[in-house]
Amino acid sequence: MSNFSWGPQDITAPARTTLRKVGAESGLVLEDVATGWVGAVIRVEKSGGLHLMVLEDRRGKRKSFELGFGFLLEGEPVEVTAPQAAGTKAGPARTASGSVKVANQRARTARASRIWVEGKHDAELVEKVWGDDLRVEGIVVEPLHGVDDLYSAVKDFAPGPGRRLGILVDHLVPGSKESRIAAEAMTCPGAHGNVLIVGHPYVDVWQAIKPSVIGRSAWPVVPRHLDWKTGILQGLGWPHADHTDVAVGWKKLLGQVNTYADLEPSLLGRVEEVIDFLTVPE
């Protein structure tokens, strides 16, 4: 929700202020002041003698609003009017995550809340698929470069109301080292209700990419004694001699990811859960 504050007369007596008029074009993201609903215009229709627009939020939920006053566009109060080129039935453009694409939207000022991921590759994958959504929401993704000292990191962050943390952990399965680390981190002061730790079952975020994106039915099996990324590259027949080869291999793999459909559901659900946790009003 925007930080713009409405006075008592802003909605009830809009005629006292001349507001900028904007057409309810498909993809335009608006905030309804009365309810706090934020969504993109997906269509404009007439019903019961009223001119309505349907707003779809980032979770795919829809709600109808009468055109007129009581809306914010990028924090600015506006009067929403019928679009100039009405009648188009084309669906709204979508981002790589499947959300409605926000037309000409500037990035929102960053929130105090953060998404933490284990490493650089995790951060790049999240950016590739959810970057558009995160910029609209003002959410920054930061790599931790490992979670071994997660408790101290959470403590230093000092979570609290309006300062939340969503943490995505690799190989977060019952009985794992990562599950014990996550449990310890949740005992940190301020963590309850303000920190959410989720994870996927994969050893590395590479596995959260469907192998079909590179024409494989499954990822190669990596022997326990071998570094996982090195073993994957070797199993694929790609160069794997050093860190440079690993970096090149990752870029090649990431380059084949175009939308959420290229990722495993076990990762998709967790990232969406974190974003919802950080953006739903407290």
C-alpha cells in the first residue's frame, strides 16, 4: 500500500481538488484507497448502469470498482475514467512469474523488509522470474552466501513490524542441517510473526529448474564425493574444470529460463509464499 495519506475530505469531496484523469487502460496498476486493494486493470465493463473496472491483484484475485475518484496511481490521487480505446478484448500482458505486467510502472521505493536467499545463483533466478513483481512491490532480494550463521544474521537485521524477512533455504527437509539452522533462527528476538523461513528440497537451486529446458528428462546423478555443480556439468558433458566453467554453465542454464513454467512447483510455491508474507498488510 502507498504511503500517501488521505484526509477525510479526499474521497467524499474530490471536486475541491482537480485531480489528474487517467484512462483505465489494461495493465494499469491502481490502489483503491477505501480498501487498500492493489491490482492491475484487466477490463472495463458496464453493469447495472455503472461503469466498472476489474482489478486483478498479484495473487490472481479480482475485484470490481466503479470508475471515478478514490484511487492512487504510484502514490498520486487520480480520477479514473473509461479508456479512450474501449472495446479491446485482448488479455493483459504477463510477467515471467505469470502476474499481470505493469505498464510503465516505476520501481517502488524499497521496503525495509527483505528476501534472503542462500547465494548469487538463487538471487539471479528469483530476479529472472519475479523481478518485475518485486520492483512493483519494493522488495529487495539479497544473497546470504550460506546459512550456517543464520541466527546471527537475523538478529543483526532486527526484524519487527514493518521490517520483515522472508528467507529461502536450499535443501530444507526434515532432519537436515538446514532444518536445524532454520529452527534456531526462528528463536531470535522479533522473529515470531516477522520472519518466514521456507525452502525447497533440492541440494542446489539449479535443480529447481526443470531439466527439460536443456532437453533432458532428469538431472544427472552426482556421486557424493564430487562437488554437486561440477558433477552436474560433467554429467551434462559441459566444461567443468574450474569456477569459470561453473559460472559459464550457470549462465547457459539461466539463459534457458523464460517463465515460471520452466521451474519446479516446489520452488514456485515457496517464493510466492515469501512474497505474499512480505506484502500482505500486517
